[in-house]
Amino acid sequence: MIVVTGAAGFIGSNVVAGLNARNYRDIILVDDFSRKERERNYADKTCTALVDRGDLDKWLSDNHRFVQVVVHMGARTDTAEFDWNTFEKLNLGYSKTVWQLCVEYGLPLIYASSAATYGLGELGYDDDHGMVPSLKPLNAYGRSKNEFDKWVLQQVRQPFFWAGLKFFNVYGPNEYHKGRMASVVFHAYRQIMETGKMKLFRSHHPEFGDGEQARDFIYVKDVVDVILYMMEQRPASGIYNLGTGEARTFRDLVEATFNAMDLDPQTEFIDTPEDIRDKYQYFTEANMEKLRSVGYDRPFTSLEEGVEEYVRAYLSGNIIR
């Protein structure tokens, strides 16, 4: 059995789809399944059981002998949420419980960290363990992810294999439920369909022009490929960046979206909302040397190729994997 937490969410549901595509069928989906708007993310997936996230400890107590690996993707991901108690419970506390269960039952663990841990990138974007205690996340979400990474690195008792993956800007199918936190590709497609144009945040930083803010955008299918590589190959345990290693501008992304829709780009600029303006990252780019050093050699999907597939095969056809 393979346990996937956050299985009704964006990345978790894509992990389950990737497992199914590789003929893994004995999968336990863990999540809060009361949110019916996400049901289509998992309704067509082949699995063994749905387990409420609050029942995972009891379920593992009864079934851990049959489990091959735990893929922990479940988290509160709203970067505009400022209630630390929410993140402390759902991200930090719950993740500690998952870790401790994996230690107790001798299970390998792959978990989701985030590039939000890097803050403004003052210290760069290197996944060196020695950098983790010095990082300064800009919001409560990033702080919760970094606090867990720090806690993990302090643990004497560890799963015999574990990997924390620092996701950069992931986009792709099954993110329709994320609202404001959905990718720029998703929002661009919807805005263009409704208005024929796309609004981007104006730059409030003298070193960046409007639309020249840059991110390391990674297609969710590449994220899944890396997770499955970690699951099957089990290289050296540790925290790994997971981006493409190439920053691209928001202007690039929007133009790729227009092109995928066979339209000429029409872009306008608006002020960045004040509630996130002082916490806004203008540049992110993953250092991918560590992942490459442990044998992962597959190329990452280019921004243009990923956006084209996402728009034409999923958004335009409203297809859910």
C-alpha cells in the first residue's frame, strides 16, 4: 500500500494519478473529504480506501505492516492566511505526527516543503541543510514549512528514508478549488476567457520592470515524476529543491497562455495588493544540483510546453486527471 495525504488536493491528486499511470492501485487516500467541491479530483482514481486525516494514526496502527511508503502532501497552503494557530495545527503539528508514525512503524516518508521558506531569497535558493535555521519566510505558511524542516533536521530518530521537497511555483490540472492561491496560469486562462486580457501586478521594486517579476515555474507532472523517483529509488535522505532551475517572468507565462489559446497577448498592470506587497517575492530560482547529484536526470518541461498542455488538454476541455 501507498499512503497519500492531501489526496483530494492539487498536488496530492496528481500524485495519485501518476501512481495509477504506473499501475499502482493499492493506494490509501487521506484528506478532509467533507469538502465536496474537490471530489472530482479523486472520484475517478483507483484506490483501496479513503481515510479521514484525523483517523490516520488509528489506520496506520492497524495497517502499517502493509504500507510501502507515506507521501505527505496534505497542508494548509494559503499564503494570505495570517492565523499562526491554523498553520501550527495543520502544517506543523500534523506533519510531526506523520513523521513520528513513520518512525514508529519503520515507513519511508516523502513530504512537501516549500520555496516559501526562502523568503525574499536574501540567502539564495540552495537546499543546503545548514541554511535552514537562517531562512526568513515572509508569511505564516512559509514559516510553518520552515519550522517543520528545522524540526526534522533536529530529530535523532528518523525514518530509514525520508525526503522533504521544496516545491517552487507549481501549476497544472486539479487546482480549480484553490481560489486566490491557484497558479497564475489558471487565473490567466480564466481572465482571458472572460475579458480577453490579463492583469498582472505592477512592480514596486526599482530593479524589476512591470511583468518582469520572475519565478521558477514547474509543471505538476514533473513534480510527480520526482516524487515517484524518490519513492522507487530512495536516494540519500534530505531536503531537496524541486523547481526547474530556471526563473521565468510573469510576462513570459502570460504570453505562453495567450499563445496556447491562439490569441494575441493583451496585458494590463495593477498595483500589488497592500496586504501582500511587503511580502512579495520578486525572484525565485531553485538550485537543482542536489537532486541531479542523486541521479535524477530527466529534463523538466519547458514553461511553453507545460502551459500549452495545461491549457489545451485540461483547462480548455475542462478535463480532470
